Amino acid sequence: MTTVAVKPATMAQALQRAMRDAMAEDPTVHVMGEDVGTLGGVFRITDGLAKEFGEERCTDTPLAEAGILGAAVGMAMYGLRPVVEMQFDAFAYPAFEQLISHVAKMRNRTRGAMPLPITIRVPYGGGIGGVEHHSDSSEAYYVATPGLHVVTPATVEDAYGLLRASIASDDPVVFLEPKRLYWSKAQWDPAEPAAVPGIGKALVRRTGASATLITYGPSLPVCLEAAEAAREEGWDLEVVDLRSLVPLDEDTVMASVRRTGRAVVVHEANGFAGPGAELVARIQEKCFHHLEAPVLRVTGFDIPYPPPMLEKHHLPGVDRILDTVARLQWEN
Amino acid sequence: MTVQELPGAGASHRSTPPPAWRPRTDAAPLLPDPEPYRVLGTPAAEKLDPELMRRCYAELVRGRRYNAQATALTRQGRLAVYPSTVGQEACEIAAALVLEEQDWLFPSYRDTLAAVARGLDPVQALTLLRGDWHTGYDPREYRIAPLSTPLATQLPHAVGLAHAARLRGDDVVALALVGDGGTSEGDFHEALNFAAVWQAPVVFLVQNNGFAISVPLAKQTAAPTLAHKAVGYGMPGRLVDGNDIAAVREVLSEAVRRARAGGGPTLIEAVTYRIEAHTNADDATRYRGDAEVEAWKAHDPVELLERELTARGMLDADGIQEAKDAAEAMAATLRERMNAEPVLDPMDLFENVYAEQTGRLREQAEMLRAELDAEEQS
């Protein structure tokens, strides 16, 4: 028996492969957006799709996000399965009315007669040295809108699996791609991708006994690094990767917090009314008697996203996470 | 002064732009005629198809009666709100009649009459306005999109659907309805641009009824006409008398035929007038005078057709009575059905938010269930 060494793949390649495989399997899958055709997207995530499937299946649209998403609604009404690329987090905002008033509500307002299987891919988050309007963490807007699923991968394998699951979903999915992890690598064999996971299942990425770090997307590698560093301080941290903000896998979160008794939520998005606020509220509702300390948060500051030369002060880093873990009342 | 004559401009500095893009030089046919197209009261009316026009007349009379009944139901508290189309019936009816069965209609919230004229059960059409659910029908069954309350947002849907149908090789045209106010929205612009770039089989019918609630067209646009907006997108613009059902039907029919044949989209402006207030909640006397309304009442779509058909011997007193009787019967049935209390199940609130209920929704549904059970027991 010979084993072939699997080359490391990037998250960008896994995402491309997910769309490619979905398009090959299902002729109703259409990719559309700005620069997604000939160029392959500004991040090259749709590289080669127009060439392989034709411009009618991978379409360069006019530069108008409401029009892109609105047209995708009509296409989905007719039975297609559009995969829309929003070029950057902050460039998705012109499509908000379509997203909130139509995409999110269509299944409900038609009593289930007309669900919209649309995947909206949004590169999000900072840490890439982007100038203004290229680094927003916009997830709080999406998770506050009933009717949308909000999914975000943190690993190469999940990038493939979760995007396949999102495209296969009959509900609209806002698929948030942590753009600073686009070029992260892992041993991943595109010829044998793992089974497509269901949407809404969190994963314990690292087991530990002292406290739980709850995170997702771009902050997962930071949390794993913090957990390694914490060993020196004598803390054995568990790390939960949510993978999906809606639906939220509360069972996995609560089980972990009940085991460890302490928790910190980590995300780049602003703290005020961010996903962490919801998590903290739910943990105290469901795990109050298991808690050894208040649940804390490490988030982006409540400021407009900073200019690139200052963003390192804004983003949750290992030191800030460890400082926060230190405040979990270890003296008790 | 030409470029060559500009100071410092010499042959050596001249360059030829790359052939990536060339301006269109054939814009003239896209321009609308300066006057709204009319048939009724003109020699063109000689060619009217009597049977078709009698059907139009019956639908107009029914439509007028539907408007009156819906307004009455609103006064009685049976509808939460009703945006009237009195005065605009010709546009509503023509839009419905011009489509084939497989075509799609994309109405705004004001266009329940068009939906009814296309064959939708009036009770289902009025569900949104009664308030027992948002959309009272399966859009795919009637090929009528949900009534769109956010202005102009239904237009890109029409483009996307028409585009998808064409990609699949299906013979489907989408007709999207919008008002004059809606033409100021960004979605109007984006939809028309997408439609033209994709050459989608879609027709946009703007019912210019003079007002966006209270704001007159002069404060809405500086365009010569709304139909002129088509030219900037590279599609033809057509201007038509929106109270002349024969004219609206003809212009719409031409546009639909062109779209079906692969000729791309058309923008049609139908000049009409909203005789009644924006809705029952509006007071039109605050922004317009009676004289203006009276002048438009003299150009009434039902009377225009009735006069023409009667004068040409295509319609007699019996025919008129027949149309009125049919309209009364429709109104009586509608009244009776709308007077029945709608059946509400509060637990429906949690259905169809997602294909599969989330844990959070299950918890909230249990909470409401318990509240309802407690209410029932007390």
C-alpha cells in the first residue's frame, strides 16, 4: 500500500473547490457577483469557474449590490440556487434592503411556498491591512435578522464542508469568510473531502478543563494560540468553534461551560450588542449554577474599524485574551 | 473648437482608444414620443377588436367596483389599509390581460387589482391588507410575486426571474409594476440597468399617478418624462395615456412581444392619476385641489372606453348592465367572504421562519403555546 502525500491547501482553494463541486453536481447552482468571472474574484475564490462552467453559470454582474442580490432573489424564485459574492464586508451594505425585506422573509411571508436557497458569500473581518471599508465584522447585522442562517468557517476543511452545506441549504445563508484566513493552509485532500457537516453544529477544537474560550471565524487561530500560551500560566483552556452563529449550537457551548465553569467569548466584531452579548446572556441563563466567575468578552472596541496602521490595537490578540482569562476569579 | 485645435494638441499626441467600449450611436429610436400614445378618441380606434374591448370594459367595471368594495371594507375595519387604484384601472387591467399563463407579474402593494384581474382570488389578494398574513397565495401557482411594500424592490426580482427563465430556455416574460415615486429608488436604477445588460425578457410599467403619497412628480424628478429614463440604460422608453386601456394594452403588448422574441426590456410610463387619497389613512386635500381631481375625473378610464365602444356600436345598454351586474355579484361575494372572521393560529408565527425550527424558536413557541393554553383555561 502506498500513501500519497497530501499537499497543503489554502482556505481559498477549499472554497473554490466547494463551489466547483456544487456547480458540477447541480446545474441550478449559479455564481454571480462583481469580478467573479474573468478575474476569478478579487480574492480569486471563484478562479476558473467561468472557464469551466461558462459565463452564464459564473457571471460578472454590473457593480450594484442591491441589484445583484435582488436579481438572485428572482433567480431563486424561478428555481435556481444562486451563490452571490459580495466583494467586501462593507460593500455588502447596499444590498441590505433586499436581504432584510425579501431574502430573510420570503419563506415566512409565503407560508413556506417560496423558500429562497441563496448563499451570500461575504469576505469579512480585519487583520489584512485593508484601508477603510475593507475590514468590517458585520455579523451582528445579519444575526439580528430572523430568517437568515449565518455561517463562518475557521479551518480549510470547514471552508469546504460548510460552504457545500450552505449551498445545499434551502434557506438563505450569509456565509462569512474570514478573509485573513484565506491563505491559511492545512493538509486537506480535495479528492476526498470530509462529509458535509450540518449547519448549526459547533466543535470543540481543543479540550481543556480550566475555562472555555468561545469563538468563531478569524479569532479561532488566535484563541488556539492563546490556549497554548496559557499552559505556561497553568490554565488548561478549552476552545469552542461555533462555525454557525444562526443557528447557534447552544448545547455544545453549555456543555463545555458546565464542564469548565468559566468562559470568555472572543470575536472581532464590536462588543456592544455583538454576538458575544447574546452568548453571555444565554450562558448565564442556562449555566448560572455552574459558573465560577462572570462570563467575560474580548471583542473589537466600540469604534469604527481603525485604519490599518492601528488595527492591531483593536483586534483581539493573545495577550488581551490571556489578561481576560486572568480575571476569571481564579482565587475562588 | 475640436480636440485638434486645443492649444498644445498635435498629431504626435493623438492616440486611439482601445476598442473595449464604444458609445451607442443608435439612441434615437429609444426615445419616447413627446406626447402620450392614445387610441381612444383617435382614428386608431377604428381597428379595435370588439370582443377584446368588451372584455376590457367588463374588467374595468369590475375593477372599479372592486376598488369601491375594498375601500368600504376598510371603513368597516375589515381591512387594515387599502391603497386605491380608482382612476388607474386601465393600467391594472391591461397589465393582467397582456400576460400569458406562464408569464410572471411583479406587483407593488397598490396592485392588488392587477393580481385579481390575472385570476387571483380577491380574498387571497387582500390578505396582506387585511393583516392575517403577509402573502395570501402561493406565488408560483399564479405566477404573481408577493405584493411588494418596499418601493421598487420587486423590480430586480423580475429581472432575475426573467433572466433565469431565459437561461433555462423557457418562454417567460416578467412584467413589473412600479409607481412614479418608485422611479427615484436605487433599486429602480439597478433593475433597469441589469435588465438591459442581460437583455432580460422583462417589461417595466410605471404608473405615473402624479403623486408619491403627497409629493408631486415635479419634486421627484427633473427628467423630461419618466419614459426618458430608459434611454440611459439603452432600452426603449414608451409614453402612453394610462387611462386609455386600448393604448396601454397595445404598448404593453408590443413590449411583451419584443421581450418574448429576445429583444430585451422596455420601460413604459403610463400617465394616469390617483383619484383617491394614497390610502384611507391619507388626507389628499392637504396637497392638491379639487379642480385638479375633477379635471382628471373627466378623463376617466371606464368612461373613455364606454363612450368609444358605445359610439362605435360595440357596446349597448344591455352590455353595460351585464358588466355592472357581474361586478355587483363579485362585490357581494367579496363582501360576504371578507366579513367572515379569518382563522388565525398564533403558532403559525414560528412556522416557516426556517425549513427547520431552531432550538431558540422551539423554546419561544413553547412559551407562546403555554400562554395560549393558560388563556384558554381561564
